[in-house]
Amino acid sequence: MNRNLPDRSLIREYLLGRLDTKEEEVELQLSQDIVFNDEVAEMVESIEEEIIEDFLDGTLDSADKDAVDRYFLRPPERREKLRFARLLRQHFEERHDFVERRFDAVLPPGVHVMPATLEIRSAVPWWSHFRTYGQLAVLILLSVGGLIYISSIRKYQARLEDQLAREQQHSASLVQEAKLVPSSMVPLTLVSDRSRGGGQIPEIEIKPITQRIIVEIALQSHSTGPFDIHLETTGEKGPTWSAHLLPLISSSGDARLMFDLPVQDLASNVYSFVVLSPLPGAGRPKHYDFRVRLAK
Amino acid sequence: MAAQEEKRKLTAEAFGKFLRWLSENDELAVREYQRIRAKLIRFFIHKGCIDADDLFDKTVDIVVGKIELCAEYPNPLAYCYGVARNVWHEDARERKSVTLDVDVPSPEHPDPKVHELELQCVERCLDQLSPGDRDIVSRYHGEQGRDKIERRKLLADVVGGMNALRIKMCRIRKELRICVVECTKRLLN
């Protein structure tokens, strides 16, 4: 089917404008192939995107970079493609950073167990409010005492006020930091399948602002996959969501599945991710249960 | 500084004549016109032309002028492509004498509000993809550095090789790009 497809590196040269003057016959043939053969045209588009990716990665050599600047990026359509590629990267980088921040904040290194629900607000330590209130109480007491010992207390009070101001500033910055974390995503980590369970199943709260659940399933096997995953719930005949995924393998060989799940069709209920390896001898499917609670 | 030529517009009369040449059937004529347009615009973009639309209009103008001669031409695309090559050569000659400052594309839309809307639309449009496509695009962009290369190799094994993955990603990105443009327009109105 693709016996007569041109060489990718030749197409790359073509797209960088290097055949226009040097190899006119090759250029003529390739131009015709692109116009009259849809398969070649699609291949050319994919190489065009590859050049854009390399440009964004900064992996082009100086000659290619020069050709991109002077020739490839002349048409506004390509500049728009480049801008979109950057936009898409920015989206995934922000999401990646969000997941990293959340997991780094909660999990000590090497520990894979995570509570079912992670509140965004938990970025502000709960005790910080008590500390602030404590400082306030001390401040009030000292102010009363200050009526009797004004002269000796003044310095102490000033110091405490300064401390309180710093504390409040710290709390405000923590609150601000918490606001910066996009709350449209909720993490869910599942480590025990139904056969190993027995305890309470993990629960997540879906707020009106929540759009997706970032799911991580720690697999017991060290298989490199792929895996079929279905989302099931009681009362539904078939799976409500399914995907075919590869696991992430850590340097120590631990395998985990990471994906995101849109929340729009979820209701307050118990759900189960059914994970099955289609490879021969992979064994029975594993069920990872969790409960969804819709917040009003 | 480059002399600013007034942008050409294909006249209604010329356009009608061109459509009739493509087919007597209106629907078929429009479909064929769109096919020829898409291919020739891509051709001009591949050739680094700055205004592919304008060059296509120029091509159609020339073809319309010669329609009497090529009335029996069996393959309109091939005829138009031949003319388009001449138009490109002429454009390239004119370009040589003019130095153009190519803008380095800005990473963000100049209006931060629009940029924010675009990011929201990326999120929405990703939701509209099929779960399989969403998974591929998430994994393709999901890792950094060496992990990225390894991840893409594994992903390529699943979809049938690296070239198949590139073409798959190209289709998904195209779908996303169209969706994001439309979504942003909707949110701005």
C-alpha cells in the first residue's frame, strides 16, 4: 500500500525549501505526488508537524533552524500551526505540573498509598488558623495587661504585632497559592483491587467546578501492557467509559496506569475500573472500586 | 519595504464560469472546487508563499481566461496545478527582490483574555475527542525529556509504528485545532 511513498527525509528537505533550486526534478515529482496522492499529502502534513515539534523542542540544527525561520514559517497558516502547537504544550505542561505538585505534596517518596480525596484547601495547614488565633488571644491579653504595665509591655506588644502581621501574610499567601491550583481536576489513586480490599473504598467528591478526575491505578503486576480499562457501575448494562492504555513503569519496575476521566456523566454512586490485560495468561480482570459523591 | 498590492478578489462572474467548467451539476462543481482549492492552497503553503489564498485566486483567474481553450480538458485539477506552478514561479521571482521580515510567532495570543479562552477551549475540545484519541494525545504530550521518547516508542507500538503514530497525531491535532478555533470564536461572540 505504501510501497511508493517518498522518503521522509526527502519530504523534510522539500518542506524546508531545499529542493526548489537544487533538485528541480525531484521537487516537481514530489509536488505532483502531494497534489495527486492523498496518502503522500497526509504524510507531508505529519512531517510538517514534526518540524514544528523539533522547532519547539529546540532540537533543529542551525541550518534547519535558519530554513524554518526564513522559508518554512513564511506562510501565516504555518505560524498559526506553530502557535497552536505551543498552546497545546502549555495545556499539557500545566496539567503535568498540577499532578506533580499534588502528588509531591501528599506522598512521601516511595509511598504509593494516598487518601481517596485530596482537598485543594489542604494546601493551607489546618493548624495555621489556630496559631493565628492563639497569637490574637495573646495579643488581647497583653493589651489588657498593658493598662497596668504600659511602659514595659509596649515593646513586647510591638514584637507580637509584627509576628502576627507576618503570620497573616503567610496565611494569605498560602490561600493565594491554593487558589492558583486549578480546582477543575480531582486526583484519585487506587492501590487495592476488590480481591485485596475489605476496608473502606476510596471516595471522591465532585464539585460543580470539577471537570476531570486524574486517575492513578497502582498495578500489582509488572506487565508493560497494554491494558483494557472499563468503567462500570451498578445498574448500567455495559461500560460507561473505556480505554486501551499502556502503563507507566518506574525505574524500580512498578507499573501504574495514569489517565484522566471526564466527570460529566458521573453521578453519586459506586464505580469500578475493570482492568484487564489482553495478553495471553494475564489472568482474571481486576476491579478497582471507588465511590463518587456529587457536591451540591 | 514591500509594495503592498491590493488583495485580489475572485469575481462572481469568473467564479461562476469556473464552476460550470468543473461540472454542470452545482453540487459536484462546488465539491470539486473545494477539493482543488484545498490542494492548491496546500501547494502554495508548502512552497513558502505568504498569501496562498491570493495565489489561488490568481490561478483561477488565469484558468477562467483559458477555459475556451481547455474546455475539453479531462482533469481540471491537473490543469489548475500546471497553472498554479507558473503562478508560484512568478511569485518566487517577485519575492526574490523583496526582503520580508517574518514575525517570530508569539507563544501566546496578544490579548491575554483570548489566550485564556483558547486554553479553556483546548480543555473542552479534548473532552470531545474519543477516549482513545484523548489518551493518545495525553500520552504523547504527557512526559518530558527522555521519558517522552520512551513513552512515544511504547505508544507507537500500540498504534502500529512511529509513522502511524505521527499521522494519527496529525489527524487529532487537526481536529483539535479546528475545534479550538470554532470554540474560541463562539466564546468571543
